[in-house]
Amino acid sequence: MHAYVYKSSRRADTYVYLAARDDFDRLPGPLRSQLGALHFVLEVALTPERKLARENPRQVMESLTQRGFHLQFPPSAAQDPMCDDWGTDA
């Protein structure tokens, strides 16, 4: 299964996977307005075994099959230890 990945111009570290390139009509209107302009990042061939940086490929494939899109949100501070306040060296 192919997926086309787009980055949101309004929401940092938020990505949209689409089943068809530039098929933005799949996205609900309110969601489209929240994401702003979407910029193409990459085309990827998905398989259940494929490693993705932050997503489970099976869940992405299921979302693409059911809705035609999948949203990838930024990691929460609880999931990303680099978001912790490490203090300053000053």
C-alpha cells in the first residue's frame, strides 16, 4: 500500500498520510482548516513489517483503508524525554 505524507503548516510535528496523492477532500473541513496548508514530504510503501518513526504501520494502513487518511500528532511530553526541562548551564 502506498501512502503520501504531508506536513501541516500550522501544527508543529503534525503529519497527514493520504491513500491518494493530493486527495485533500478526504479530510473533514474543520480539520483541514486547523492544519493549514499541507506540504508534500514523501511517498512511502507501507507494509505491516515496515518501521515508521512514530507510527504503527498497521494502524496507518487501517486508517488509510477506512478513512483514506491518517493523522500523526507530535509526541506528548510524557512519551518524548527530550521535552523535559533539563535546566540551564548558566
